[in-house]
Amino acid sequence: MRKADWKRQIIEKCKNVGTYRSDFLPAIITLSAILEERDRVYKQYVAEGAQPVIDRTSDRGAVNKSKNPLLATWQDLNKDALSYWRDLGLTPAGLKKIGDDPMKSQKTSALAEALRGLE
């Protein structure tokens, strides 16, 4: 997904849970760039065979098994993205940290509605 699409989706999610603030745009833009890069790395990982372990040849010619750098990068980008999701209140833990006030419904009692009608 493109960065602009991620940005739009993140803003929508923030609005859905009631945590959207225009002050958060820099974090949202950064998160959208991380997610775009994560998607690109994952596509490359899959295109190259999705091998979690690859053979690496040392400068002395020895062949050793090692974790695929694309997989490591993808996992790092996921961790980075998760911290932004949390900061924006888009995970249960993040929303709890912000406070669950945004999630509380804005329903008012019948009495409050009646009193509002008298104004």
C-alpha cells in the first residue's frame, strides 16, 4: 500500500476510536512511511523465496546459515510500527494508556436529552 493510502487509513482508524488530533500528523506521516517500507520489504522477501534462513559466505569462503536480512528488516519495521500504533491509541494497551475516554460512547441519558430540549 502507498504511503498516502496508509496515512488516510490511519487517520480514519484514529477518528474511529476518538484519538485523532491534527497535532498527531507528524507521527501519522512517519507511521505511514514505515508501513509503506515494511510492505515493500515483505514483497521483496516473498519475491526472493521467503526463506527465513539463508546461506552467507564469509570473506574467508566459509558458508554459514544466517537469518535473512529482509526478514530481520521486516520484523524491525513491524516493531517500529507497533510503537507508533500504540502511541496513537490504536492498540488496546495504547488506548488504555491514553485513557478510554475516547472510546466511551457519547450517549446521554433521557433526562439530559429532555433538559437539553428546554434550552
